Amino acid sequence: MNEMLRQYYLTQLGVTRWLPQGGIDDQSALAASLSDVSCAPVAPVQDRTTDSDVDAAWETLREQVQICTRCPLNQSRTQAVFGVGNRQASLMIVGEAPGYHEDRQGEPFVGRAGQLLTAMLASIGLSRERVFIANVLKCRPPNNRDPQAAEVAECKSYLNRQIELVQPRLLLAVGRFAAHCLLDSTQALSRLRNQTHHYGERQTPLIVSYHPAYLLRNPKDKGKAYQDLRQVTQLLRQSENQSG
Ligand code: SF4
């Protein structure tokens, strides 16, 4: 990605430079920090090869989700929103649940929050097509209410299976619900950020950040989200280097 395009995406996000590691809590500190931090281009992340057996497993899982009636959300959905992206992606992004637009279009992270997520990915040299994106819940809660524990309990196995099939090098949980679901935690999002967690038997590294919908309501936290994205980039590079 050329520098002009990168700057365009950063401007869309209200951020003009990468943030240094270590935490920035107020806007004056943020402004001071931006002046001496370069916006180095991010090298593309290499993805892994495919497997026909895995492809068949994907189709089975997709069919199960499309006809699922495990929880009452099946009665109010337009359609189940399975997930989208590269099934061999290095980075898998997990959100909360479909909203109005996602329910109508059958794809996660569309609408304004989706546009912001796309811009965030573009700013670190990734496209939506190169990552895999899924939600904890595959069906929209009415009026976009919070997911209920029973719904998460019924649906979580689908997400677990998706992660098992993708085998990402890194998981990015955006928002409190995704973080709580993947980490089996009830801690505040602010306490879960700024550290590398690990998920499942494979101990896949996991980073927690803000949900794009939250960032639209609270643009002052976009700078912190960029700290998280920088951490994502570093961990992906480390993983590539370790695997040769
Ligand atoms: S939210 Fe999940 S468990 Fe509930 S009906 Fe949809 S796919 Fe099934």
C-alpha cells in the first residue's frame, strides 16, 4: 500500500501516525507522541496453504449454522451470519453478534462499523479478504440487545470450530463480549487490553481491543485502538519469523 493511501485510511480513523508502545491516556499526550513516531509501512503477512478435507469440514459447519435452531434467535433472524474471509488467514477477528445490516446482508461487520474495521485493517496493510471475520453469535439479537449467556452457551461451539479450522496465528477479539467469550473472563475490557492472552489447546495468542461500533461512539479511543493494531502487527511478524 502506498503512503498516500495509508494516510487516507489513517485520516478516516482520526489518527495521523502510529502510536508508540506503552500506553497513552489523554489527547495531549497522544498529540505529543505522534510528532516523533514514524508510520512505517507494514509488510504483507503470509498465509498458509489449504487442505481439501478442511474445505469439506467448512461446508458442513456452514450448513449446520444456516439451519441452526439451538436458541430462540433463529426465530427473529433474517439469516444466520456465518463469517467471511480467508479460511487460512493468519489473523482471525472475532466480534459480538450481527446487527441490522449484517442480518440483512448475511456478512459480519458491514455498515459503518464494518467500514471502520476495513479502514483499520487497511492501515496495517491487511484487507478484509486476507483475514477471517466472525462473531460469537451467528444470529442477530432483537433490537441489537446484548447477547444472553444462554445464547452464547449454545452458539459458542460454532465459533470454537471456526477457530479450529482456520488455525490462525493470532486472534483479535473486538469488544467486551467477544473477549469474555474467548477468555472465559468477566474483567473489564480496559484490563484485558495491553497484554497477550492465549486461547484454547493450541494456545493461540489473543489480543483484545475495542469494537469498531464503540469507536464510532467514542472516537477519543481510536488512538488506543491503534496501539492494539500495532501489537497485532508485531505478533504476526514474530509468528512468521518463528515459523521461518
Ligand atoms: S445464535 Fe447461534 S445457537 Fe442461536 S440459532 Fe443462531 S446459530 Fe444457532
